Amino acid sequence: MRRMQIRKTITWGIKNFSSLKANGLYSDQFVAGGCKWRLYACPKGNNGDYLFLYLEVADFAQLITSGLRRSVLEWVMQVVGKLDVTEETPTITESMDVNGFQLLPSQAEFVRPLFERHPTIASEFRVKNPNLRAGYMSLLLSLIETLRQPRHELSMTDMAEAYAALGSMTSAGLKLDWLKKKLDEMSEKKQKEEARVKEIEQEMDALYQRCEDLVAQLEKEKAEVAAAEAPLSFGDFI
């Protein structure tokens, strides 16, 4: 299989690194290979005394549609002098724990009411890696955001991708019966709307064809009338 190489340089400046909390930090998102990514750094390691640096997909829904199935990452670590460090560095946002998921504050405000409404959503979730857990929750939020769009803005392809994303999460143990019910309702209404639109389009095509036939018939009859009303000669009257 041919490997596509993508060169991407990311500068991530972290102030007071040694004093950071153990639950780690996320970098700003960046795009590479048509997908959104972000870095996760934990100064205390993954339950150990070492630096833990992790690359994760920031938008799992986009990854599903990109066709990317395998990636190989090479790290190049370099110590730079103080004068080489630029003042403008990406904004670092600290993650927080919400029901066992390490999330960004912007995600937490949506996930908290989600667990209040559906407290058993992750009771059978089998994924233990904190970053993968966060990834699945990001995928869930992305799916909900997609389904919030007006139905006329969603295509049948969007609905199929939504089912694929839902299947991936339920296979991992997330309880999403409530979301599947809403998706089924949306899909049924979307199919009825698509069928009705197609029916009307077919009726309009038939009407357009009928109009074209009538116009052609009218022109033909006008020509016949004009030919029948040709001027009479003098001899026709005597």
C-alpha cells in the first residue's frame, strides 16, 4: 500500500510545565491529512514519572468521512534556546473530569446535562484509555450537533454516516437507545420528504413535457391555418 507522507510542523509552547496538574493539557486543534488533530500532554505520565505525549483525532466524524484508516507518526523532539521561542504560542486549555471523561471546558457544559438526562449512558462503556474515552465523547457531541441541523440541510449520505458513527459508539458499550430513536424518527421523516419531493419533481417533469407537446401542436395548427388562409386569386371569385 502506498504511504502518503505529510510534513506538518506544530509549535506548542507550555509555560510552567513542571507545575502543571497530572490530568494534562490539550493543544489547539490543527489540520493534517484532511482531519483535525490535537496534542495531549501529561507531565506526570500515564500513571508514571515521565512525560506522556499523545496525538488524538479531534473530530471522529470527520475522520470517518475522510477515508483515512491508518496513520504513522514520527516525533522529532528538539530543545531550543530561549531566543528561539516565539511569543505567539497556541492557547492551552486544561481538561477536566466529567463522569470519568477528560474533556475540554467547552465540551463539559454539554456533557454534564447529557449525563443528568441519561445517567447510565456510560455504565457499560468498555474503553478504559482516557484519551480514547474523550474521543468517543467528542464523536457523540459531533453527532448530536449534526442532527441538530434542519432536516432539509441533511442529505441521505449524512444520515448514513450518522448511523455508522452511532454503531461505532454502541459497539464500544455506550447506551444510546434514546439517540437511535431520534435518529430513526429523523431518517423516516427524511425519507418521506425525499420521496414526496421526488414525486413532485416527476409530476413537474410530466407537466413540462405536456406543455412542450401543446406548444408544438399549437405551432403546427397555426401553420396549417396560415396555409389554408392563403390569398384567393381573382379567378376564385368569378
